Amino acid sequence: MDEMEWTTRHPKAEDLRVGLLNWAGTYLTFEAYKNTVTTTAKSLGRKQTWELLVSNEHEAQAVIRLKSLQGLYLLCEADGTVSYGRPKNSHHGCFLLRFHRNGKWTLQCIISGRYLESDGEDVFCNSQVLSAYHMWTPRPALHVHVTLYSPVYHSYARADHTVGRIWVDAAVPCLEECGFLLHFQDGCYHLETSTHHFLSHVDRLVAQTSPQTAFHMQVRPGGLVALCDGEGGSLYPHGAHMLLGLGSNPMKGQEWFILQHFPTWVSLRSKARKFISVIYDAEVCAASEQLTPMSLFQFECDCEIPTLQLRSANGYYLAQRRHKSVIADGHPMESDTFFRVHWNCGKIILQSSNGRFLTTAANGLLMASATIPGPNEELGIRFANRPFLVLRGRYGYVGSSSEHDLIQCNMDEPDCIHLLPCRQGIYHFQAQGGSFWSITSFGSFRPWGKFALNFCIELHGSNLLTVLAPNGFYIRADRSGTLMADSEDVTKECIWEF
């Protein structure tokens, strides 16, 4: 069977969300309990996140509405005041969004022709004469662990640490080298690789951030971004080998990339510790003791209902077929490609659409034939493209700070939690300095432990997980900002985006 051409997914709602910084460096914020809009927040959180609803886009401008995560809209009234609610007519709440060469945005009320501006605290629409006070800097609200996909070349950026370069040549984003951390500092972005190196203006990877690793970002609705040096140069692929570097003459939109959340790829192992792999183009078998590209599967899971699709590197999905066999020839919307997920101490059990559980036959083939799940139906699962986790909860990222003794969960910039696999589904958490996470008697954490502790990870969505701490409780985000392990049940505060 021929390989299916790898297709990137359509933009999701989170790809269209941004934070907007004013001239003073603070964020446009909706205050639901006051029904007002301000610019007093200094970090990007849920109340500073806006979804762009685009009704008309043309080159350097678009007609949009700004919708908050609570479902209400930014509204400009006739007297110049800005409120927060539901539009009264088809033009109420519509703005003409203009993209400027310096990466800034301006938002002009369609009805009054006045520009959205801020005095550093309040927000209003009073002036029809454009000035620096009307400029807003868009910051994608997407999780910082991302891929860069070129829609022109249909390929992903990939860091090559052997030569210290980045190429735009990966057809499938299944390698950890296709993941990048996008750090936002002082209005600029720094692109960090999976080995914690940074892309510089001279097209090479360097060990530290500096002005030479700082890029300005042009943002367009739909997740399109371009990274620029602020002096007329943009990042785009060069030459036959698609080297990502600065240049001043991109052709046909070469400089534009689709920014997407880094996908989750996993490996699966049977009870006999054999990797589940695609063989002979489509058969699925537990036969290999070595991890190969055909042993990797993209984990695509709906967080609302516990159904899972496993996408092979050949572009097809695992599907339950005739005679209870499981074949890697499925298409995205086929009902036979959906499996129910049951977790058991870091391992998974998969139930097919016929109600039976996936098990390994005597010849190694994966079959949907077991009526009652047992040890033979448990599959060990491990991250295949993530040497570390970056966790974001309801109040921000998980990280440490010189101002706090304990690990926090309300940070604007995250720490990387390095994963040391212990057993299937069990990991040791290592802090950035090489020490281990330790847990206090109160269920809080410190990042300088001497001994490795066991953490059990369970996936609850394509990029969502829970963590069971060594004390037997789930890790959750506390409103105070302290990371805690004290929840007996999985609540919203226990769900982490990674």
C-alpha cells in the first residue's frame, strides 16, 4: 500500500487566539465581574486571551471581532467607551484590523472609525488620528511548545544539532527535533530547540539567548507567523537543502509558517516488551525489540470523550477491520479508527468499536478479540518525541522562581521538566539544573531534590495529561500559585496542557 501524503490539520480555535500588548507592555484584559476591559495585567492568562473571528481578510488588513474565552465580545460604543458583552447588530463589535510592517496591529472601529487605544489602564476608542498609542503587539496564546510548518513546501522545521542548523525538510513531525520552544521576552521571540540551543541571526544554533537570537514576529489570523530581525530580514528556507536562515528576498510567501502545538507521538509495547509496529505496509504487529519509525504513532485523543486515534508515520490510522484484525489503513473520520482508552497505572487498554479489546495474538498480530481485558491487553506507553515536558494549567505555566522556594503554577515563562523514563508510564522529573523534583509533607514541590521520585503520567487528550505524584495524589494548580499534589480525583485544576 502506498503511503498517504501527510496532511497537517486545519487550524483549531486555540491557533486563532492571541494576547494583545499595548504601548506600555500590558495586556488587553476582560474583567467579567465588572463587565469592563482594562490593560493592567502584565502576563498572558485566560482573561488576556482573545479569539480572532475573521469575516473578511485581504492582504494587509482584515475585518474581525475579538471574543473572550467566556464567549463575550469586545465592543466599541458610540461615545468612545469600550465594553464587554454581546453585539447588538451585524457591525457592533467589528474592527478593521491592519497589519503594520513593524509587527504591530491597529484596531479601528468599523462604525465610528476610531482606533482602539489605552492610557496604560483604561481602554477606549476616541481618536481617528493614528498614533503610537493605538499600536498593539499580538502574542500567540498557543502553548510555547510548537512546530513550524511551511505551507509553501509542505514540510516542518527540524533542528540538526550535529551541524548546528535548522532545516525545513521534515515531512512528518514525529521527531523531537521538530519541536521548538517559543520564548517571549521584551517584545521579541527566541526560538529554542529540543537540546536547549537558540537560533541566531547568523543561521546557527547557539547556547545562550542574546540580541542576536531575538526575532520580531509578524502574526496573521489562522496561526500564520513570520520571524524577522527588525532590519528587513525574514527567516525562510534557502537552497536545495532548505536551510532556515535570514534573507531579504522571500518568494511566494516563503517566510510564512503555520504555528501549531507540537503533536504527541508515542511508542506502544506489548506484555512481551515488543514494540507495536506497522509491517508490510499495513499489518500491525508486536514483533520488534527495536524502536523504528514505524513503531511511532501520533496520539490523537478527544478530551471530551475518551476516544483515541493512532496515526502511523505512513499517514494512515490504525483501524479495526474484518476478522477482528487491526490494520494501519484507516482515514481520519472512519468510525473504525476510534478506540476507547482505559488507563491502568500508566498503561493503556484499547477497546475497539466492536466492543472487544485489543490484544496480541500468538503470531504477534494486533487483534480486537479479547472480551475481558487482562494483563495481555495492557500496552505500555511512552513518549517518543518528548525528552521534556512544559506544563500549562489554569493559572499559567509550571516553573520555578528566585522569589519562591516552591515550584509555582502561575508563571508566564515555563521551566522544562526533563523526563527520565523509569517504567512504562512512570517517569522521574528532573529540574533544569540536574536535580530532581522533591515533595514536601504538605504536597508542594521543590526543584532541588537529591533522589529521583516516581511520577505516573496519563494522557487525557492530544496535548493534555494528568500526573499522579509519589504521595498518591494528583498534581493540581492552586489558585495561590503554588503547585500542589493533594487531589484524590481528577478535576479541571489537575488537567495540564503539554
